[in-house]
Amino acid sequence: MDLWRSNDAGVSPPHLTLVLIRTIISVTMNTPPIDIRRNGERFHTRIDWLDSHRSFGFAHHHDPANTHHGLLLVSNDDVIKAGTGFRTHPHQDMEIITWVLSGEIEHKDSIGNKGVIYPGLAQRMSAGTGIWHSEVNPRQDTDVHLVQMWVLPDTERITPGYQQLDITADLNRGGLIPIASGRGHDMAISIRQTGAVLWGGRLNPGEAVTIPNARFVHLYVAKGAAELEGAGSLATGDAVRLTAAGAPRLNADAATGAEVLIWETN
């Protein structure tokens, strides 16, 4: 099977943190408070085993004007065909969160972790000083659909680590639930970044929630549809980048509901 290629690796150069901080200061002063990015505007890679939509410049999709929003560097929406996936490859100094929408993905890494990730199971890998891992769809009859997201750690060269946690029961209660947090939320997997929290919601038809009030917020509609105050209607695959935009209301579509992923970062 045709698997991962080396030019898709995500290894952060040592100077990236300082460069990003300087860029964030500039972006805060020059970007609109609400920036809508439609599904069809994303970078798109389609090969025989992978259909990937990427919100930011990634791998051979190089765009110096679209590298991140706040501390979020990667938000890739991937469909991986049955029995295929990303063979073993390296990462360094990155917090990597995988969220499965349907199907299953199997993780194996160089520090001995192995697990199958499914909808409702939050997973985090801290790359730190360096880690190798693979991500393969173990099913032979079903594709896997997932979103993988990367944020910078607040401390470089940490010991690599791994965590997974089933939060299905919390999601089923409704509203927004912390999936990954650097601020000690009990029900979330932990990340080494105090300036970031990933919130998720499986919103029922017509359900309304308030978007976190933060310097940078990235809202992604993973399933269904919704309407965001100040932005209008959002469909599956649409994203909104908010910059010091306050706390607008988000209403799930009355017919379909919505599954959303929301990053708040400093």
C-alpha cells in the first residue's frame, strides 16, 4: 500500500517559537476579528489512500501567509482508506491531538504506546525531544475520518509522552466539553501548553453555546451545520478564525445539529 511520504513530516525548527510569537503580535494588530474560511478554500490533497483537507500551509502546500492561528499550526481533516495509513515517521517539539469522527485509527510509537482511537476517545502525543509513530486504519472494510491538530508546547525539549481518554459520557451531556487542555481541566487530556484549550461539542439540533472569549479562537465545523453570531451560516468543513472577537453565540442547525472543535489560545 502507498503510505506516508517523508515530505509530510512535521518537525519544528528550534527557532519556530520566537518567530511565531513575533508573527502573533503582528497578526493581532492587522487581522479582522472574524475571518471565515470555507470548506472549498482549504488546501486539498487526494491520493489513492488519503483524502486530506488542510486549514493551514502544510507539507507541499506552502503558504507563508497562512501558517497558523494563534498557537494552532495544523488542523487537517483526513479520510484514510481501509487498511492504509501513515507509516512510521518522526515529530519533535509539538503537541499533537487526534480526534476521530468515524471509524478507527491505530497508533504505535517509539516509546511503547499502542492504542486504537475511536469517536469519543481523545488522544494526545507530546513529541518533545523526538518521537516516531505510525497511524494506520486497522479496519479492512471501513475508512476512518479524523481531524488532527498541532499546537506548539510552552516548553521545548520535554520528555515525549502519550495520553488517551474516553470522554463520550461528557460529550453526550451536551454543550462544550474540554477535550485537551493546558489549564488542568479534569475531564480533558493534558497538553504542555498553558495558553491553549481544545473544546468539543456534539450539539443537538437547535442547541446554542457561547464561544470562548480569548485572544485567538479557531472554530471548525466537523459535522453538520451551524450559525455563528456575526458570521452567519457555516457548513461542514467551514472554519472561522476569531481574533479578540468577544464571545459570540453559536447555534447548531435545527435539522442536522453540529459537531464542532474549538481552539482557544493566547
